[in-house]
Amino acid sequence: MYRSHTCGELGIKDIDREVTLSGWVQKVRDKGFVVWIDLRDRYGLTQLVFDEERTPKQLLEQAKALGRETVVRVLGTVIERASKNPNRTTGEIEVLVKELSILNKALLPPFTIEDETDGGDDLRMKYRYLDIRRTPIRDNLIFRHTVTMEVRNYLSAQGFIEVETPYLIKSTPEGARDFLVPSRMNEGQFYALPQSPQTFKQLLMVGGMDKYFQIVKCFRDEDLRADRQPEFTQIDCEMAFVEQEDVLQMFEGLTRHLLKAIKGVEIGPFPRMTYDEAMRRYGNDKPDIRFGMEFGELNAVAQHKDFNVFNTAELVVGIAVPGAASYTRKEIDKLIDWAKRPQVGAKGMVYVKCNEDGTFKSSVDKFYDQEDLAQWAKITGAKTGDLILILSGEANTTRAQLSTLRMEMAERLGWRKPDEFAPLWVIDFPLLELDEATGHYHAMHHPFTSPKPGQLELLDTDPGAVRANAYDLVLNGNEIGGGSIRIHDKETQAIMFKHLGFTPEEARAQFGFLMDAFQYGAPPHGGIAFGLDRLVAILGGQETIRDFIAFPKNNSGRDVMIDAPATIDEEQLKELHLKVDA
Ligand code: ASP
């Protein structure tokens, strides 16, 4: 027998009990006449004790010689500790060891396996299995399991069926590149790994499954941005015979349940905001509404004087930062430099201090009088003591810049609290998005999203104005889920493909199976997918998803532990009918 108990469960109630424990040696404290060892397993730490008085000499020597991370089994008696450790569940007891066997030796680990580690990111990733022994990572993985179980149980109780869909498929466009897998048995042909199970879940609706979900890996070959993974996990869902309202209700229910079950917070009905409103008020389609600092558009009150920067701008827009009028000139200059960094991209920034005495002091006093500035304060909601920050330029770019600035100021003000949750729905997204580089429209969500009723005709005259039955669930400034009501008839789908630049032949070649299926009685349907990694990280009160993934890839998409991707040998290349030389 390897163990009668785990290293996390013994306490005062077990005094005098004979126990067997197995685990890893975390720390050896050798005081000469007495040796203490912290023994670790998944469940916790238990202190082992060996001393001159009660331990045979040979066993004492053996204990002293144990290296860190050695795997051992011990047999001993639970005794009360003289000096108790209230920070540990097992802190009131220790085990006086009678027998010790070494189950496996261990090399000296390349970093300390404790809550605080001296290991850098790369090292921890290379030896991820050691990193997982550390409490924070272990707890994150267990936390992820808990969230996943809550999701499964909730959806199952609502009548959803988990169905697996294939990984070796044909392209499903979600706006990224596909990972491709060459087919050995079909020369010159490739599978694509799914960017999502989108078409399959729609086919399941045609198949009458009615309510589907799947906790599923998705693959997107994107240029890696910070904290993105080329493979990630979605909670993918679809329902038949539903309207947008039904989907929103169902998944608001799921999210509310998770917040209650996992975080113990009760949240009322989620606010809803159209995409246009979110852009206007927050400059962002995933606004963090834990705090205000809403945008105030100043065109009408700032474009009547000789300040050309504003006069030539498409948009002049500002936010009022509470209490920041006390910023010194130097601090403001630093903030302006911050806004001008390439990551933010502002060309400059105008500021107005709302002084305690009710007067205003701005960087554009030459052009604007107190009355003008009072108007700006009114529109941005600034009070005495606030600092108004104003950006101007092309509307979309300026909104994005001010949104970044808003988040930064909220961070500085300590308003981005990890234990506060403010979900909302953003609805009525544009159906299409103009790709500035090519001048072509592409689907903002994906090509299977239906336009709002009655808007199909607009596609010919003003494609950018068409709104979709598409929605995002936003939590604390992150998009945690997104979905839509789908097109379910062949004709509409054909019109969509045409507007996305597919010839009928191309559409048939790529999506013929779906268009065919629509002819055999496709029910109205819609759904949503949540990004599980992000959701878990936010619920866990952390920013990085990597710490909630057992074996993540680094920022260049590499698994540095197994060293993938890797070259393959010529034999394999040949077998796969891939050319060896370029
Ligand atoms: N397939 C979509 C996505 O991966 C989600 C959905 O429309 O249900 O973003």
C-alpha cells in the first residue's frame, strides 16, 4: 500500500494513528539532532519528523540525505506538534516516521517548487510538469476543472447534449488561417483543423439534436498576440427553434449560475447595449463597465474656434478622470508620452484641469475661454478636481485610442478590481466589416450569421450599415462569448456568400454540404461559443490564460517542453506527398 491518507488531510483527530503517506520531498530542515521534512502531494503538505531520541540512527541519517523532490513512502505515527502552523490544514500535527522507502530519486529541480518560484517563464514552460507541482498552478487546473464541471452540469440539466465533432475537417472560416494536415492516403489533399465546430453544430440542428454543447478544442493560425493560444478551448453551443432572446436568456442563465456557484456573487439582469452605443460611449465593443469615465463627444463645442487640430478632426472626444486635476505638469507630460507610444498611437492630447475653485486650466487656453471649457466639462461629466483628457482625429482610430487610455486610467485608479464582475450583452453588431487594405467586406462574426429582419436588401446599397442578429457577452472588458442567429435557408446563404466575394462555384465547393443540408428542412437556429480559457482566468481573478492551461504554447506558438513544431524526416515528407526541396 502506498498511502492510507493524503498529505492534506491529517489533523488533531488523527493523533496516535499509524499512517502511510507517499509524496515528494519539498524541503528538508536538518537541525542535527532533529530533521523535519515537508512531504507534498496534490492535497497538501504534511510535516514529517525524525529525531535522535525516537528515530533509529540509520533512519535519521537516511532522512538527512534526502534530496528535494525525491519520491518517498513513509510509515509513522501522527503526533501533536509543539509549535503549530495555523496557515496549514495539517499544521497541528506531524508524523513521527518509523519506516521510509525511496520510491524514486529526483534530479535537482531547475527552479524551486514552492508558491513563489525563482523560475522564469521559459524555464517553467520547459519543465511544465514541475511547475504543475506548485500550488498556484495546481490550484488553477483544479479551478478550471470546477468551472468545466459547473458548465457541463448546468447545460446538461437544461437539456443540452454534448456531442463530439471531428477535428479533421474542411475549412470553417472564423477569420483566421487554418492549420492544415496533409492526407497520406489522398495525395495532394489536406484536412483543416476546425477554427470552431460551427458548421457541424448547425448540421446537428438540421439533424434534430435541438440543444447541443461541446467543450472543444479550436485551432486558429493567427499571428500571435499576447496571451493568445493557437489552440484553445470553447464552450460551443447551439439551439434550434430559438430567437436571439432565447439564446441570450439561456446563456445569461449559465453565466449567472457560474458567477454564483464559483464566486458567490449574485448579478441581476445583464445590461444590453448595441454595438453602436458601446462604440460611442466607450470606444470599444467590449467595454469594461465596472467604472464610468464615459466618452463625451465634443465636436459641437470644440470646432468653432481657430484650433485647427480639432477643426480638421472627424471626432473630438474626451473623458473625465476623477481627481486627476492634481496631476503635475510633469505627470501630464508623461501621460501624453504614454498616449503617443506606438501601442496607443495618439498624435497628441489636449487636457483640461477642473480646478477646485471652479475655474479651468487647459493646454489650449489660447483658443478656448472658460465658457467653452465649462461646456466640455459638462459633456464629459467632469467635476471639480477632475482632469479631462481629449483626443481627436479619424473617428474609429480616436475611439480606440481613447478606449486604451480609459482602461489605463482605470488601472491607475485601482478600478479594475478582479473580484468585481460586470457582465453585459453587446448586440446588433454590423454584419460586415470593411477590410481597409483590400477594400472588400468580410463577415464580422462569420458567414453563417443572419442579418436583422428586413435588412437583406440593404446589402446591395449600403453593406456596412446592415446589422446582424449577432451578440457578444462581455465581462470586465473581455469578450467571453459570442454568437448569432444563423441563416437557415439556402437562398439567403447564397446571397451572403455572394456579398463576401465567393463565386457560386467557390461557395458550392467549400460549403455545398451546408447549403444542401438547408434544403432538407433546416430549423431556425442559433447559438454561442464561450472562450473557456479566458472565462476561467477572469473568474480566477487573473489576466493571463496561460496559467490556466496545463500545457500552453509560448508567444511564438511553440511548446518548448516537447519542442514542437519540429521538422519531420524525408521519409515522412514523401509519404505525405510533400515536396522535399523548396
Ligand atoms: N463559431 C463562433 C465562434 O467560434 C461562435 C458561434 O457563432 O457560435 O466564434
